[in-house]
Amino acid sequence: MAVRAAVLPAIGAPLEITGIELPDPGPGQVRVRLAAAGVCHSDLSLSNGTMRVPVPAVLGHEGAGTVVAVGEGVTHVAPGAPVVLNWAPSCGTCHACALGEVWLCANALGGAAGVHARMSDGTELHPGLNVAAFAEETVVAASCVLPLPDGVPLTDAALLGCAVLTGYGAVHHSARVRQGETVAVFGAGGVGLATLQSARIAGASRIIAVDVSPEKEELARAAGATDFVLASDSTAREIRALTGKQGVDVAVECVGRAVSIRAAWDSTRRGGRTTVVGIGGKDQEVTFNALELFHWGRTLSGCVYGNTDPARDVPVLAEHVREGRLDLSALVTERIALEGIPAAFENMLAGKGGRALVVF
């Protein structure tokens, strides 16, 4: 069956909106009609080669939709069921999974090398990050679909697949923000805005948003920021000034640049925690000297997919949505058609907006 999709023909090449031939689901697979897909910075990182995937590929890893058909052996969802796509399903058997660290599963991206669909000329296509959500429909492994709990609008639920899980997990699982602590969030894009909301849910007493764009202030404050700092060489000093010259208890970096990682570290108090969520390139090197590591006693940690277990955390997030603590629609800055993805990539490069949502 032919469906329209956004195809990355080669690393560094522009996306092509074209028809692809999608197969019926085989054993252990599910076919999903997409309601929406979020345009995440990780998709941009795939297209420019920061993160390597086999090409040509159908990108898109943050989505939600309705099950159209299931293959043999699939029992946890049925046709007509609303689902959230999980781009990093855990295998349950590798070393990380055995330790309960499913977000570090060694086999999570194994499906990205498989053949997902074909072009009209027979060219094989791969699923960028397992789920190929930039398409009207997709066929994925059954482990890549999670039943959507009641009370969450299907279109907005797409954001649960990456941005919200990552931001929520960075606050609650990685940094483990406690009631009354102070938090700085570097970057007010889709993940950053989700992080701000999550810090508010955690009960942070002061939440400082940092971004290079002054236009982000209104979005950041609506998401829960009590203060906004325009990123500059003096960012760390400004944050310390806002916190009694101590620095924040927790800084969450959602950009993936050396300068913002260093600024996040410098903004935390002695003994504070810095969590790095942003995905940077190999050229983004951060340096520390041995004396400061000893003196400041800070913790610096990476954070993959928010250190979350989607099967456990999606129902928790759904409860926050139902109770009004988490506003998914507030994370969306524009709703676009499939053809609008290249322009959304340009906006991300320019530091504009929070999260574009492709609505099918």
C-alpha cells in the first residue's frame, strides 16, 4: 500500500516528501495510522549525520496514532486502539536491561537497520529510529507501540514519545529534583519546555529558563519558569545572583553544546547536580580541571531518553495530563503538514519555537 512520507535520501540531503510502498504487518508487527508526529532535534541530528543511521530512511521518532492491523502473535493492542510510538524499545535480556536500566538497552535501535518500506523504484528504505513516524502510516515492531491511556488527546499524545518522556525523566529520574529545590533549564525548545513543566510538577521553588532567543521567554514562563535569563557569557553569574550567590541545586542542559554544558555546570551550587540531555556532536568538547572537580563537589551526568521506562512512565504522564498538571498543547508552537518539516528543521537551526507537530 502506498503512503506519503518524508524520506532522507542521504546524509546532509534535504528531505523528500514522496510516496512509499509500505508492507502489511508481519509476525510481531503492528501497522499504525499516524495522527501526529513531533519534529524533534534528534531528527535534525539524523539528517545532518550527528547521529548515524542507515540511509535512505524515513525519519520521525515521536508519534501517536491508531492501530490499523496487527501481525501474528500481537496481543497487547488491536485494530482501532490509540497508541504512542516508542522509538527505543528495550529487549529485556541485555546487561543494561538486566540491571533495570532499560533506557540503555544495547539492542534498542536494532530495528533501524532493517528494511522498513520501498520507494516506487524498489529502493529499500530504513526506519530512522525504528518507528518512521514522518509518514501517514507506519509498520513497527509490537514492542514499539504502547497503549495510550484514557484522557490524553491523540494528536498531543505524540509528544509523549520523546520530548515529554525525556524532560520528565531528566527531572524525576536523572536529576531527582526534590520539593523546594532550585532548577535552571538551558534551552527552551520542546524538551526544555517539558523539563520546565516537570520541574514545576516536582515542586521546585525557583525555575530559571535560559535561552539564546528572547522570544522564548513567554513560552518558558507559561511552562513554569519563574525567571528567564538570556544566554550570554555572564549566564552563570546571573543565575547565582538569582539564588543568593549560591547557584541552583539542579541544572538541566537541553541543547547539546559545550558552552551551554559548561554554563550549566558553573550555574550549580557547590554539591549541585547537572544533567545533560542535549545531543551534541563529537566536536563539542567540555573541559574541567582537577581542582574544581574536587572543590565544587558537583555531579555531572548524561541522560538518555530521560532515563525512563516508557511502559512505566507513560501512564504516569497521562495522569498528570488528566489532572491538569501537564499541558501537552503548551509545548506545541506550530501545527504543520508533512511538507512543512524542512522549514521546521530550519526553525530549529535558528533557535526558534518549541515543538512543531505534524498533523496528518
